[in-house]
Amino acid sequence: MAGELEDEEMLALPYNWIGRTCLFTTEWVKGVDYLEKGIPMLERLGHMDEVAYSVGVLGMICSFMGDFEKAVSLNNKALDISRKIGNKTREAVTFIYMSHKTLIQGFWKESIKYSAQAINNSLAIENPVIEGLGIWFKGCAIFYEGEQQKGVDLLRAGIEKIEAAGSSITLGLGFGRQAEVLALVGQEEEAQICARKSIELAKIGDRQGEVYAYRSLAIVAAKKKPIDWDEVDTYIKKSIQLTDWRGTKPEKAICCFRYADLLCDKGDINQALDYLARAIDLFTKMNMTWWIEQTKNLSEKLD
């Protein structure tokens, strides 16, 4: 037994470090494998602070992949452990993970609630990076709930706070998300700048925002006069390829929906209906109800 524990002591942290890194490199299947092997080792060794960290990261990966039920269980476990060991930082970060899950699902009010809890906790522990994360997550949810300019302003403010703190954590995802909302409201120049920043960060390992970045560039390309549909297709298909490579079903569904919308504007009704059907199938399987409503509106346009 002692020998087994010594072996686990050597393996536990490396397994978990690799798994956590996969969150940023978007090698999510690999990350799940390493974390599901590494977390039980940490638990047996009693390293509960590390357990809370890894369980939360695993929950975030599951959110990206569309396994929301598993993500809820993992987030709740991470929150419970964080509170039991009195780690306020881990507790605040877990609220970020919860906000992220509901943001992906399209549950905007829940995402706003969790991001507000993260912000409150971050202020209590004076952690500007977590505060910045909470602000931009909240901004993204507020944008899609309907207050677009307020959402854009909060996204900018949150990212700027993280940068001012000298951190780059999640900036790839933040710039990607910011690029998409800016593209949707017609602020094409800034959208392209943010998309390029996200793509540059992807080159050094922070790849979480790539799908949003390429999708944003497709939306921007579709607003140019004259429209180069080859450029639009290249960007949106790149984003879809990335969702397949990393196994993110929610983002694949949104990419298909966005492509269907672009194809509708192009007048390619048959292909638009094909991509819309793919989006509806995925949204329905994951119970992404807000997005299902958006597909109904597009269906009416295509009739």
C-alpha cells in the first residue's frame, strides 16, 4: 500500500497539470482522460485544494463539450470542497465555471447570477483577475439577453481589468467572445482586431477562443460590399472543423446555426436548411432552449 501511494504521489500532480493545460490547448478528450485518472489520486493523497482545482477544470471542459449534467455535478463538487477547506479563491473561480456553463447553454440569467457571485467573492479577496473574468462573462450574458451595448462595454471592461493586472488568463476566449458580439452589432473593425488577437494567442497555446474568432471573421466577411462568399465559407468552415477536432457540440451547433443564417442571406436556401437542421438536432439533444427559439425565427425566414 505504501508503495502504491508513493507511485501516486509522483503521478498525481503531473496527470492533473497535463489535464488542466488541456483546457487551454483545447485537447479536451485528452484532458478528460488525464483528469479522471489524476483526480482520484489526489483524493487518496488528501490534496483537497488540488482536487477542487482539477474538478472545476474538468467541469469547464465538460461544459465546452456539451455534457452539461456532468458539468453541474463537477461544479457542485468543486464548490463544496472549496467551502469545506475554506479556499475563497477556488470558490470564486468555481462560480466562474458555473457562469461559463450556463453561458454556453444560453441560460443568460443564471450566468449573470453566477458571474455576480464570482465578482463579489473576488472583491472580498482582492483578486482583479477573477473580477475581470466575472465582469466579461456577465457582459457576454447581458449582451445576448438583449442589452447589447451594456454587454459590449462590460466585455471590454473585464478584459481590460485582466490585462491591467498583468495576466493573460482566458484572454484568448475573451477576445474571441468579444469579436463575435462586436461582429453581430456591426462594429466590424474592432471585431477583426479582437479576432486576430484571439488567433495570435491560439498560436502560443491559448486556443479556447479560436472557434469564436473564425466565426466572427465569417460574420464580418458577410457584411463587406461586395461579399466574397469564398472568404465567408473559409472562415465558417474553419470554425466548424475546430469544433469537430476538439469535440465541442454546443459550439458546433452555434456554428451550424450561424452558417445557416449566412447562407440564407446568400440565397442558398437548400444548404441553409441543411445546416439549420444540423443545428436544431444538436440544440435539441442538449436542451439549449434559447438557441432552439433562434432556429425557429430562422426557419420562418427560410419558409
